[in-house]
Amino acid sequence: MSSESAIAATPQPPYYAVIFTSLRTPGDDGYGAMADRMVEIAQTMPGFLGVESAREGLGITVCYWQTLESIAAWKAEAEHEAAQKLGREKWYAAYHTRIARVERDYGFER
């Protein structure tokens, strides 16, 4: 998704995390623009809480959502469905999606 690096400001648990782990094919071929667009759309969806993404060979994007229903709505969003299809056709060598309920959330900030 987005290349911005920031820790998402999530609410007190429980909430849900969609963990998308991927291996890319060579080249960009529109991937970066589509990833940015997906973040733009996700941010407008009810239940969206935040996103974190990192890529160094293995890509990991975590999107946080209030409910399982909000995750289902995101998966079914028309532009997101089109991006998923393009991902399978040309951008990903492999990917795996995991959905988890966040029970604890703590951290440190200087």
C-alpha cells in the first residue's frame, strides 16, 4: 500500500488487523500508483483505523479495521477488487492474507 512510514494510531482493542504479506514480481508497472490509490480508498471506508506498510524484499502491509464486516466491505469494494485481480495477474509472485483480532496494544514513544 502506501510507502509512507508511520505507526498507525489505533484505538483501544479489540479491533482487527488484516496482514497482507507479499512477494512482488520485477518492476513497478503501475503498482506504486495503485497501492497509493488503495490507501486513499481504504481511508474513506467505514471502520478503517489505519495502515502500516514495509517492503524490503518481502512486503508486509497491515490494515486495521473496527469490525469483520468493515473488512468484508473493503474486500468487496469495486476498485479494490480490480486491484486484487491485477495483483494476481502481474504484480505478485505470491501473497498471503491473514485476519487477526487484536486483543492487546501497547508501545513506546519518545
